[in-house]
Amino acid sequence: MLTEATSSELIFAIERNVESAFCTLARSAPNAELVDTPSICRYAMDIKHPMANIVVRSELSDLQSEKVVVDTLNEYKDRGRPMMWFVGPSTTPSNLGDLILEKGGTKLFETPGMVADLTQLGDQSDAPEGIRLAKVEDAETLEDWLQTVQASFRLPREVAGLFGNFRPDAESPFPCYIAYLDNNPVAVSALHVSHGVAGIYCVGTTSEARGKGIGSAITRMPMLEAKALGYQYAILQSSEAGFNVYQRLGFREYCRFQRYGYNLEATETSKS
């Protein structure tokens, strides 16, 4: 577990925790193909959605970068798979994003990598009145969680369902958390610990439940669990909508990540 870490150590931990989280999902998926070498880490699944076909790490030399980019993009296209390419602070070469664009890719969005010092976090969940918070520990609650992820992020069922490959117990690499309003599931989050930090993932709230403080409460749940486990730092990547919420919870921006897409016309969006 990282303690009293430098900025560079925390940025490295953010990147590696994200890589670990997505590769853990890939390893759990039937028929997924994972390529993990010193220069690149990527996976492909039998799901036509960019979240299921991702390059999560690229550390390429200037000499090899163009060939690797072309070959990688063509492989996903030949498979008929839309894909996403993650570009972070340690990605090399530094112009990799421009190279992806040059070869027909599209810049999708940019996200800040954020860190919170859990020693500064209070011990209360601070759930709004009428909200019931729970850790996912059985199949029924896991199904509620999957449906809420699907609704919150407008994902196809088979993408949200990747988390259903993990048992909802203490051994899961993705402990999950859920919020209920009037017994209806309305918000979710998940935790993935690796590389000395606690990664917060899948923070989502259904449209009708936003603006009520539920997103903050569901984010605090994995933070509190990580603190109880002895972790000093929580990390996450923020959406634009969630940035102020995370700041109020003590998160501060340390770096930025870019996401590029390719062959997105192959995405299937009709499945529910």
C-alpha cells in the first residue's frame, strides 16, 4: 500500500490500477483474447462495443509506433470490432494520439486522473434521507447492480454483464456497492485495489435520481471500505459531470487521460 507517495508515484499507480481493472474484466470474459507485452496491453472480446475492445497500455518506440498502430487498428477492424485506445501520462511516443487520428481514429473524450487521501475522509456514509446503501453480496443484489450500471451508462447488457462474471463475495476483485431509493436501485459503484491504491469505478446514478446527493454517498462507500482495509489513497477517473462531486469528497486532479476510438460504426447498440 502506498503511503506518503510522491505525485509521480501516484500518477503511475493511477495508470497501473486502471490497467489492472480492465485486464481483470477481460480475463473473466469467455472467449476474450488478452495480449500483454512490455510494449502493449490490449484485449478483444466477442462483443461489438468499444468498452469490450481496448488498448489499455502503449509503451512504443518511435520506430515501431506507426506499424503497431496500423496493425492494431486493422486487427480490430478485420474482426468487425469497434475499439478504444487509452492514452495516459506514460504512453509513448508522446504523439501517439495524433498518430491514431492520422490513421482514421477519433478522439472521444479526456478525463482527469484524481487522487483522494483517505486519512482525511470521515467515517460516516452520509447517505441522504430515504437512501439505503448496501454492498453487493448475493445474486439478487448483483442483478440490481448490473441493471443500474446498464441504465446509468446506457450500456448494452452484455457489456454491463461483464461484472456478473465475478462472484459477489469477499474474494471478488470488484466489490460492488448499490444505493436504493424507495426500494428501487438508483446508484452504483465498485472498488478495485492494485498497485498500492484503491481504484473507484463504475460510479453511476440513474437519471431520475441525480442531483440528490446519492452519487456522493455511493462514491464514499468504496472509499470507506478501502480506508478500513488500510489504504491511504483512492484514485479514479472523473467524468465532466462528476468532477465537482469528487472534489467535494477530497479528490484532486493529478494527470489527464485521453480516449480514442476506431471503427465505431461497428458498435451494436440495440441489445438490452
